[in-house]
Amino acid sequence: MERLKIIADGITDIGKVKRANQDKICLLPQWNIFVVADGMGGHAGGGVASSISVDTIHRYFADSRDPNLLPSERFLSAIREANLEIAGKGASDKRYRGMGTTIVALLIDGMIANVAHVGDSRAYIIRDASIRQITSDHSLVNQYVGTGLITKEQAKRHPLKNVLTRALGMSENIDVDINSLQIEPDDIFILCSDGLTNMIEDEDILNTVISCGDDIPLACRSLVDLANNKGGEDNISVVIVKCTEA
């Protein structure tokens, strides 16, 4: 593809059980940046943390004019800056002590898709009518799966499945995983919180998105509705980005 057309939309929903929505989504098409953050922490701390993360990324790209940094480098710097903001807020205000947030973010730079994440919010790619998870959960049960202690099926029901090994705000220094992919015609990227993936299977995501065709808002709404119909046990957030030839 010589020229890229990007169609994107997103939705966040409180779900059927939680009393507040601590997820945040952010679409910044002027920089081709798309973000999902899933906050954690009592006394509204999770909502504060996820808000800080998306607000910091927005502000960083609005203010940053450093010509020496590549877009992907600015992307990582923005996420690290968000981590410092959250950690600092938690340290200075006892109401927010221990708060944090996951983050999964997509930056499209030319024909390259840069996917960054911390925590267990996920990114998927749909290509050639199949779905693949791009990110690897920073969670205790995923470590167990990686070492062979439990299977993927056992991980879905494990009592420690919500324990994260990495999240923004946990410490002043954070490792941000980033994957870069060459974009192909009709690639679809899906960013989501675990409120979606704990309720429905990857195949459900694939079939729902494909059935909606080019109607990206409908695909987002349909995924959220499906997760709610399965129980909606957590906040649910989805951002879908489709790349086509202009």
C-alpha cells in the first residue's frame, strides 16, 4: 500500500457488575495514536490512574517537538512519563496510594504499527480472516503458563488470574513492551481491556468483527454487548483500528 486510510472507533462500558468505570480510552487520529487503559485501586484511584495515562500521552504529543526522537521513541517516552505521573500522584496523596493502570496503545507510523503495552490489556491483529494476540499479558498466571505450571485453560479459572506483574504506577521505573509490525492491506487492530477477554474467546472477537464488515462502531458495540451478555463482570473497553488502501 502506498497510501493508508485509517478507520477507527472505540467504546468503554461499565459492565453489569462494577459500580464505576475505571477504564479509559483515547483516540488521537491527528497522530494515529489509540489507547486503552484499565485502572486499578480503591477510592476511585483506578479511574484517576487511567485518566492520567491517557491525558499524559495526549499532552506529551501535543507539547513535544523534539526533532531528534523518532515517533516510536516519543511513543515510549510518553508512556514512561505517564508512569512517573501516576507513581508521583500515588506517593504524594494517600488517597491514591497503590493505584495503577494497565495500558495498551497503538501508534501507526507510515506503514508500521507500533504496539506498546504494560499489564494485561491486550492487542490483537486480524489478518487474512484469522486473529492473533500481539501482546503477552504481564500477569502471574501468564508466567505460570510460560513455565508449564498450568495450562491456558487452567489460567482462565485460576484464583490469581487478576494479579499483575507489571502496571503503570507500580514503580518509577517501568519496562514497556513494544512490538512493531509491517501493515498489510485490510489489517484490523483491536485494543481491549480484560473485561472483554475474560468474558469472550478470541474466536468470538474474530467472528464478531468480521461480521460487521467496515462498520467499526458497530463492531465495537457488538463486542461490548457480547461481553455483557456473557456476564459483564468488569468494565469493558474496545478500540478497533482498520487499515485500508486510500
